Amino acid sequence: MGHFYETIPPNIYEWILEQKMLFVSTAPLAASGHVNVSPKGGQYFGLIDDKTFWYHDLTGSGCETISHLKENGRITVMFAGFVGAPRIVRLWGHGRVIERESAEFNAFVTANDVKTIPATRSIILVDVHQVGSSCGYSVPFYDFKDYRTTLNEVFEKKKKAYETGRSKEDMPRYWAYKNAWSIDGLPGMTKGLETGAKESVEPITKMIGPWAPAAPFGPKSFKLSNQLRYQLTKLDSTRVQLKSVLLMVVVAFVVGVVLAAYGPALVEAQRERLEGLLM
Ligand SMILES: Cc1cc2nc3c(=O)[nH]c(=O)nc-3n(C[C@H](O)[C@H](O)[C@H](O)COP(=O)(O)O)c2cc1C
């Protein structure tokens, strides 16, 4: 019943562009990590060609997709035909995060004429290596009424609050609070991590109960590995360059080797000189 393709065939290409929403699924590599599925799309997705899909990633309560893509890139995009002929389409591929405020993001939105909104936090670009279509015979019918505007309004309001002087309402602080770490503690938005480190924003603890991964991951983390990871992220993100630390280690090593090689001879020479003076 199912059909597989290496690229998106023209009829599916057109059908994808008519859809009103989609689902993305990603997973961390760790066997204990949590598999994610998120709603995406709305008016914010498109195709560049028959093997390149993109969507406009909106700020929300989580950052699972971003974290998983940064770790391993695996992603499956799914569309379901709620109106018209039955059909389910899956795009399997490798996804990349292009974060807002980066030069690549600006170039992408300009080149592809993408209109951003205050909630926009990244573009996810997917290199599709396999397309699957299946019957969709059991997908229920739903008539499309309208796009829901609540998410956009929430972040429009936040933007206005920020512009009228409430400095803590800025998006990077929100990203530091909610979009800096995945549920399992994988790093999420770079800007969120940087802002969290710079402004000491304690990230939200997401899962609860005995099965929840050990959190928090930020400055108040009580778990040594989390604390170490946070400090390393902070080092990196606050641009106390890891390069400088490595350079110091190399210099210390060289000085150590020189001292070990010539130190005893120098001490001996001094001792002999002193003995000569005292005699
Ligand atoms: C149709 C649609 C519905 C959405 N519903 C929610 C929602 O209920 N809660 C939320 O936090 N984000 C919602 N979002 C926003 C995104 O899913 C958002 O990117 C979210 O933070 C999940 O990110 P993640 O997949 O990286 O964890 C929605 C977006 C779209 C396009």
C-alpha cells in the first residue's frame, strides 16, 4: 500500500504545500532519552526543491526538536490528510537548526521571502533522503476553520512589553528559561544558553517525579555532571574562549617539561655555586 521515493514527487509536492499543519518527530541518541513529537507548520513552512523542506520554528514551552537536531540531526516530518483524498506523507531526513539572530538566518529569510513574527526562534532545514506515502484510510475528516492566532498574540504582547521598558520580557531571557535545555538535558538554543549564563537565568525544571531526568541543568544543578556541563557551556557561551584555556594548558605543559628537564641541573649548579662561596 505504501510508496517510497527518494525525492518528493510533483503531486505530493503540491499536496504538502496545501497542508495546514504537520508533525515532527526526533529523538536523542541515549537509550533512556525521550522521543519527541511536536506540532509545527501552520502558515510557516515550505519546500525549496524536491528534497529540501523547511519550517519556521516557533518559540514554545519546549525545545526538544532543536536539541535533538543539534545532537544527531535525525528527523521525520509527517503530514496527514484531514480534508480531501486520504493520504499520509512522511519525510525522513537530516535536519539543521538555523537560529534567529544569526547571519545564516537573515540570509535564509531574505532569500526565501520568509516573513518572521516575534515568536520565530529558528528555521529548521531538512535534507530529505526518503519520502513515504501511505493510504491514510483511517484519518478522520476535519474541516479547516482558521489558523489559531494565540501563540502569535502571546509573543506580540511580550514584544510590546519589552519595547515599553520591561527589559525582562526579552525573548533571549524566555529562551534561557524554557528553550535552553531539552527534557533530557541536551543543550538547546544557543542564544538561550548564552543569555542564561550571562544573566544567571535558572532554566525551568520540566519533567517531574522519580522517572524524570536529573534536573535542573543550570546554575543550581545539584548533579555533578549537570553542573560541569553547565559550567562548560557557560565557558563556551560567554566566550571565555576554550582556546585560551587550551593555550594555558599547553604553556603550563611546556613550562613543566622545561623545568623537569633543566630544573635539577639548575638547582645543582646553584648548590655548587653556594658551596663554593661558603668554603
Ligand atoms: C499548529 C501548531 C501548534 C502548536 N502548539 C503548541 C503548543 O500547544 N504548545 C507549545 O509550547 N508550542 C506549540 N507550538 C509551537 C511549537 O510546536 C514550538 O516550536 C514548541 O515549543 C515545541 O518545540 P519543540 O518541538 O522543539 O519541543 C505550536 C506550533 C504550531 C505550528
